[in-house]
Amino acid sequence: MSSPTPTALTLHQASRVLEIGFDDGQTFRIPFELLRVYSPSAEVQGHGPGQEVLQTGKRNVLITDVAMVGHYALQPRFDDGHESGLYTWAYLYDLGARQAEHWAAYEARLKLAGVDRDTPMPPKDGPSCHSH
């Protein structure tokens, strides 16, 4: 069984959602923030279980460009510089279809880490700065 493929794709910059329609009739409106915090890139997912990097401070992230990768994926460029995630059609479909579950899991990970959606990401290099 082949997975559904997109028939329509619209970036809504004002509302910060990717609207994507699939050939099975489903249409999803996936917030840029959800796409960003669930980026399939190694930078976010790590290279194995337990190596995920919790993404925060992405509520207002924008997608500045989207590249098609073959006939199977999108590669969005976010305004925070992130552009290494390849979002396959199946992955996008899952994010759209199970959006509530993904949000709940994200909120649970934030709570466990003692941060919220708007906490700035720590600097990538070196120890974190403790100035207040």
C-alpha cells in the first residue's frame, strides 16, 4: 500500500501554518512550530534513542523557503537558520493526522525538562551562560 502523496501545499506566513492536502482527501494545517520542534533532522532527533534535542522558543518561527526533494519530501528553511530536516510525505501526514498527540508529547517533554515553549534555546557551543 502506498502512502498518500500531497496534491496541494500552501505556506500561510501570517498564521504560521503549512496547509497540505493529500490525494486521499485529507488536508492538514500544521503549525510551523510543530514542524520545527519535530524536525526529522539529526540536529533535533539525535543519532539514536535518547539523543533528541528538545527544541524551545520556536512559537514564532517562520518558514522562509521550501525545497522539494525528489518526489518524496520537503526541506523547509526556517528563519532561525534550521534547514537540515527532510520531511517525507509519510512524516508530514503523520504530523498532521496525529497533531494532538504530537503536541501532548511535546508539552510533556517540556514539563519534564522544566521549561516552556517560549524558553530560549541554550547556545549550541560551550557551556550555557548563567547571566540574569
